[in-house]
Amino acid sequence: MLTGYGDGYYQVLPTLWADPVNATRQSLVLIIVWAHGCLGAWFWMRGRNWYPRYFLFFYSFAVLVPLLALLGFAAGARSLEVGLPSTAWFMPVRTAPEIIGQIRTSITAGLLAMIAGTLILRAIPVRGKIRVTYPDRAISVAKGFSVLEASRAAGIPHLSICGGRGRCSTCRVRVTEGLERQPPASDAERATLTRIRAPDNVRLACQLRPNHNLSISPILGGDNVGLKAQPTEQQAAGRERHIAVLFCDLRDFTLLAQRQLPFDTVFLLNRYFETIGEAVEASGGVIDKFIGDGALALFGLNNSIEDACAQALTATTRIAKGIDVLNRNFMSELDKPLRIAMGMHAGPAIIGQIGCSKASSLTAVGDTINAASRLEGFAKEYDAQLAVSADLVRYAGLTVDDRESYNISIRGRTGTLETLIVQNAEEVEAMMEANRPPETPA
């Protein structure tokens, strides 16, 4: 109305439908703007207690309004074929440049005013918000939001495998302040916390919807499990090398899986694999593959067999220490501590890309791999953490004369294999220190 003229229905509709591009653009703009508004309304309402009861109504409204609007738009276009009131009398009024300038100034001023108003309103404390304090920061969220939703809205990594449905305990947090003023745990949350034997100050972040300020500390890290890149196919495919092979297996895992929630089992298994992977890579080896609850690691793809065996022995010590850390962290929810069995052997093996299509990967085959696998089973028989061949120990420059050894038979292999049994793999570190040559004084 700023120009003294306003287009009506009979002027706008023919203009839009005269060009298919205009009609398509108008329809797309309607859908985009409506979807944007619905998304904003959903973020505002999703934390309200009454929202689940009226979800179906809101969903129907969100779908029907744009659908009916587009149908009305199309019906109006069809009426053009019958004929609309003549618009020939209408001649656009040329607007003076100063009026256009005034309109532009008014629109710019209005936009700046809205931006300034938004910033001012954000700076004013709003009733109905609560403060969630993390170990490294504090955020404000509206009442009705869960702690998990608050974390994700603020961009704070927070682990949750089951998608926030309270079916796992990976999102659990320790409430350090303000627990007594929070709503009690629901039956589903209480059942999960009871199953993992969580202390009273632990809650599930996806289920806790605080109504007063609180301070929390996530118990489980939100970092992703991943391993570094292995050697390329050109570097390690189709060649024979003398390598050290480590098999590691988690004992009694089937029984453990039966007593844990499925999501917690996956989380615990991933943490176990992460421990193995970090220990192997920190020692200079690579993970060949994970098989069930076991892992196969290779050492010596790009270095000497002597260095490879020393690296493999170092990895066993790091794995044993990592398992001890896992047992301390999950003490409250494990009936028995995690136990591992490892088998190691050194010798020739064929390294290459084996498989088909996307299932192809770097791996090793040969008698050395089979022997290491058999030694891992031998460690279980003696209820020990490590069964290592004397060949590998000698390659690493250690002596085995003072330790008891066993001559075991390997299926498909002639003769026997001299093997050492180590009850606790952390003893390997002491063995390596005892055999390390003294430093010469400068």
C-alpha cells in the first residue's frame, strides 16, 4: 500500500500462472517456508509434557495445511480457463524513485530492528529456563528438555546408542549437584539403572528432564572408536614376510552378553576393541581384523622381525593394562572382571589383499597365523593371559632358559612348538627390562 496500489486476487493469480516457472517457484516457496515454521514449532514443543498427547493432531495439521493450500492454488488456476474478471483495465502505476527508496529504507530498518530485538531478548533472563553445568561449561535450556537433548543442542558430544529411548545406559551421567530437586526416575530408567547397579547419583541423560539447575558429569566418553589407516595395498600386498602375530580373545563373552543389555554389550565390546587397537598401534602394529570378540594383530609389515617381536611383546603389556582400566571403569555393572587370552608366534606369512570387492582387506595367511591361534587356545587351557612361542621371545632378544616351557603340538604341523605360559601379561615388561643391556656411561 506504500505505492498507493495493492494487487488483488484477480491480478496476482493470472500473473503467477502465466509462467510455469512462477507457479513452480511459488509452490516450492510455500513448502519451504511452511516446513521451516513447522521445524521451529517442533523444537519449541518437543520438550513439553503435553506434546506427546497432541502429536497426531499437530502432525495432521502440518501435512494438511500446505496440501490444501496447493490444491486451492491449482483450483484457482483451473478457474482461469472459465474466465476471471477482466484485468485489462489495470495499468501498473509507475512509482517514483523516491517512493522506492523509502520502501527500501523501511524494509532495511525493519530487518535491523528485528535482529536487534532478537539479540536483546536473548540477553534478558527468561523464566522457565534452567542451567545445566558440565565439567567444562554451563548452558541454559528450557524446562522439559532432557539432559541428552541439552547436550546435543549445545554441541556437546554425548554418547547415546539407543537413540534416547532409555534402552541402554551409555548416556548415563553423574549428578554432582542439584539431584534432590529433580523429578524421580521413571520405571524404565530405574530398571536400567538397577540392572547396571548404578549408584544413587547416576541418572540416564535421555530420561532425566530437569526442572531445577543441576551439575553433571558424563560417565562415558563420546569419542568415536576408530583405527588408523593400515598400510596400502601397494606397500603390503602379495609378498612373504617374517612377522609377529598376536591373537587376543575375550573369555566368557557369551555369558557376559546374556547378562547385559544389548546396547551396553555393543558399547562394552567397542571399548574393548578400542583398547586392543590403541595398544597395538601404539606399539607399532596394525589390526588385521576383529572376529567376534577376538582380534588379530600383525607386527613387522615394514620393519625387521626382531623389532616386530619386541613390539608384539610391548603390545601384550599395554593390552593387559588397558583391560585393567576397563574393569575399574565398569566395576559396578560387571559380575566378573573381563579376562583375556592371547597367543603369539613369529615366522613367515603371506601378506596380501584377500577377498572380493568391498569385502577385500589386507590380511595374512600361513602356518604362523594358525600357530598363533592355537597358542591363544592354549592360554585358555592354562587359565593364563598369554601363551607365546619361544621363537618369538628369542627374536625379541630375551632369554627363556629360566622359565618353564611346554612343547605343544599344532594341528597340521609336524613336530612341536616350544611355548611359554605367562599368567599376567604385565610380567612381560619386567622380562624385557631384565634383558635390556645396561646403558654405557657417557
